[in-house]
Amino acid sequence: MKYTIDDFSQLIDHTNLHADASAADMKKLCQEAKDYHFRMVAINQVQSKLCSEELADSDVHTGAAISFPLGQITIASKVFDTRDAIHNGANEIDYVVNLTELKNGNWDYIKDEMTQITAICRENNVISKVIFENCYLENSEIEHLAQIAKEVKPDFIKTSTGFGTSGATVADVKLMKETVGDAVKVKAAGGIRNSDDFLALIAAGAERIGTSSGIKIINVLKERMTQDDVSYIEL
């Protein structure tokens, strides 16, 4: 597939999920996302209203992280937070699964959680993403979780929060994509800081990339394409 610079930019969720991020940091993030035409800003839920207002004059989405980064709140709490984020302007939701219930083998709970949150997003025409946090999972658990997603059909399944012991890997993206096929898209996030990793994850099947290094990555790709005198990169 051929990707122009804008195609690459539209794969990026421009990210600032730091606990101490100020209003000025959020405004800067939103302006950068508009300048580079990124797909979304990935922010903590409490920043939803501010960012949606900052992005109102653009097609950049506001992506609220729910139960981030641990996932350890009840389904009812996640449902409330999802509705609250949407009410405050979020048009994408990235929620973290309850890994305790997953590790307990309580797959019915995991499916119920995913079903409820995905349904709210679907009702409100909001994109839904399920964060797996693969660094804590066995391959069999990743596959089982992806099979549930294939049935429930959120818009994306996502590798990581970026706050765990490790982030996105090519192997995990391939496993997730092979399991869900075309039923669900895959987002890679966590530790993606250079253009080589960015391209490798896209080639492996990721259709969205969460990173705080998007500006650096796009600038490197622009320079590479200018040097090679090409208007696209084929993966």
C-alpha cells in the first residue's frame, strides 16, 4: 500500500497522557495535531472538554482515555466515565480492560465490559478502542481477548497504554491482526519513538499509531521522501 505524508499523519494519535499536563500543554498538543493533521489527540478523560473546544475548527478528534492506565474500576464506573467524556466532546474512547478479571479467567466479565462500552460509543457515533496491555498477557490471553473483540466488534483493539512494562511490538500486532482479521482494526501504542518502528508496525497491520513522537516521526519521513524524491512510501 502507498502512503503519502498526510496518510501517515492520519494514522497518528498525538499523545499526552502525563498526570501533570497543564492546560497550556493541552493547547499546544491540539495546535500541533492541527498543524500536522494528526488523526486524534490522546488525552486523559478530564481534558476532553478543553481539547474538544480547541479542536472545534478542525477534523482532529478528541480521544479520551478511560480507566487509564490500570483499568481497575468497575464496569459501571467505566460506563459513567465513557458517557461523561462523550458529553464533554470526546469522539474517540480508549478504555483499559480489567486485567484482574482477565487473569481470573472471568471472560464473561471482560465481554460484558467490552459490550457495554462499545455499545455506548456506537450509539453516539464515537470510535471505540480496547486497550489490552499486552506486556502483562500471555499470547493465549491476547488471542482470547481478540476473539472476544472479533465478536463484540469495537472499532479497534490496542496493544498498550505506554505505562506498562513494555509497549507495542510487531509480534503482538501480527497476532492481534491475525486473530481479528478484517472485523476489527489494530492500534499500536507504547514506546513508538522512531520512523523505523512506526513503519514496521504499520506493515505488521496497525491502522492507528499512538505516540508522543509523531512530529519527529513525520519530519524524518518527510526528509527521507525529499531525499529519495518520492511522494509516497510503499509498505
